[in-house]
Amino acid sequence: MDNNLLSIGAVLRSEASAELTNDILPFWIHNMEDPAGGWYGRMDGSGRIVPCAPKGAILNSRILWTFSSAYRLLGSEGCLKGAERAFREIADKFYDKDFGGVFWSIDSSGRPLETKKQFYAIAFAIYGLSEFYRASGSKPALDLAAELFDSIEKHSRDYSKGGYLEASSRDWSPIGDMRLSDKDRNDAKTMNTHLHILEGYTALYRVRPSVGLKACLLDLIDIFLDRIIRPDGHLGLFFDEDWKSQSDVFSYGHDIEASWLLCEAAKVLEDKSVIDRVEEASSALASAAIEGWSPGEGMKNEYDSESDHVDADRDWWVQAETVVGCWNRFRISGDVKWAERSVDTWRFIRSSLVCPAGEWYWSLRADGTPDLTEDRAGFWKCPYHNGRMCMELIERI
């Protein structure tokens, strides 16, 4: 790396560290801790806490991962306390003591609210619990992560046609509506759930490797390479049980996120042949994703090739994943244009998405204004994408 790139990398790392320690982590500690226990379920786009809002498993698992990872990197006792608070919320309130798994949501008092088993959410619980063990050595967290892994393998895995089904009822019986959100299709298998099961299993394998878990990770990688990644390099998003594609939408954010998460999974397996195959796919994914990127404007959300409609909003998580994914491609390929794209996207985030009152706006709309109708913190708006972006840069540069 030449001196100019060393300087660029040093500045990017320093600014990411400052964003993490001066903005993201303090925002969550000072604003979102619920005095009654756990974390508030929502802050709206105008910065108002909604104390009666439901609390989601995804939000709490992502908080657990973020503060655990931050404690591992920074050694801050405040981060450890935040992670412990999130762990207790998951272990004591979200964990289903009757049937196993985690509830989709609880009410503001901690009682089960939506009790379905969404395997996307269970995968995130594994992700957070594994990182908490990695950071703190908590054996109860590791044991719970291992139990949740067994639940996914028993109740979600499709052993005849491959991959994982989306959801079940509380007692693991079939459920009619498997959608992750109102915005999603009701299909049996999705890229999104597979990506985050891969992510959770990678985190678990890092701290608790086993022959069985390795086989699951290898199967997941093969599913991405053989079934989910399209010939044009984009990810297919929705599938029926037989893996027939049900959508022509390209999600640029997921393309670039998958481009580095697949590399991460291959890396923990320490198998050169797998790493080589994944890096080839990663290059195709990143190149496809960059179709949605423009200098100074970040990454657009989506493109529907059937209707020729572009969702030109730039959501916070898409920009964070673009910074990491582009830096990942730079480090693998040595091509400086990927480093420049990473830095350019971070500059766009700083100028357009970081909220002066703390955290990031949900999105910069296509018209150039921040979206204040969506949460600044909530069921989906967590410190995970932007916090992880900062920590990935700290560790990689």
C-alpha cells in the first residue's frame, strides 16, 4: 500500500473510531436504555422516545452484538454493561422457555407479544450471543447460542430440497404467513434469512467450531454460489420451496453486504479452495452492486428490473454496508478504485446521514432530504450496521 493510501486508510479508520465512540455508542447508552430494564423499543424520526413501543428480538440481538463487539475492541466497561443488559433481556424475556427459540417481539413490560419463530431473528440471536461469549467468556450465552443453532437445524432446515424455511408458529408447527415484514413477499425461502443464518453460524463457528457446524456453513456457501447468486452477479431475493425465483428486484445493499459476509464465512473455515470460490463470487456481487452507486451520492436501495423502477432512496444500512464491502474488495483485489468508493461513501454518510442530534437518519430520500417519517431507533433501526461498519474499519485498516 503506497503512502497516499496509507494516509487515506488512517484517516478513514480514525473517523470511523470517532463516529463509534463519540456518536453511535453514547447515543444508545444515554437515550435508549429503559430504566425498567432492557432497551426502549422505539425512538421516532423526530427524536421522541415511544416508551410503550413493542421490543423486537432483532433490535435486542443487534444491540447485544454491537456492545459485545465494542467491548472486545475498546475494553469499555460501559459497553460491557450494555451487552450484559441486552443478554439478560434475550435470556430472560425473549427466550421461549416452553418450546425453545426466541419470540419475535415482547411488549414494553416484557411479556411475549408476537410468539412466532422467525428463523431470521433466531439467527441474529445466535450472532449476538456468540459475540457476547467471544467478548466476555459467558458460557450461558454460548450454551444458548448452541441451543438456538440446534433449533434452526431441527425446525427450519429443508433436508430434501436444501436451505432453510422462513418461519414457524411458536410450537414449531407450520405457519401460513412467513413474511419477515409487511414489505416482503410471503415465500418459503429468502436470500435475507439465508444470509443472516450464514452470518450467525460464522460467528458461532469462530468461538465453537465443530464438524457439524462446518458442514452447515459449507452447505450455506454452496447455496449462495449455486442457487442464490444470479448469473448477472446480483442476488435473487425470494424463492419457493423448490428454489424457483419469485422476484426480479435487485437489492444493491444486500449484494454488497453478501460480498463481504461470504468472505468472512470462508475465512473462518480456513479452506483455500472455499476461499478462492467465494472471492470470485464476491467480486461478481460487488461489481453488480456498484451499478446502484454514484460518486458523492452513495448507494441506491433497489432496482426492479421487471417494472424498470429504481428506489433511489439511500437507506442508512445500505451505505454502511457499501463502505465495508468496497474496502473488502480493495483489500482482496488491490484495486484502488474500491478504496476510493469506500471513502467517498463514508463522506456521503457524514454529510447527509449522520444526525446532528445523534445516530443516523433512516435514509436520505431521492429528493435529497432526510427521512424523518422513519425511526431513528427501533424494531429495525439498530446500532448494528453503522456500528459494525466502524468496527470493521478499525479492525481491517
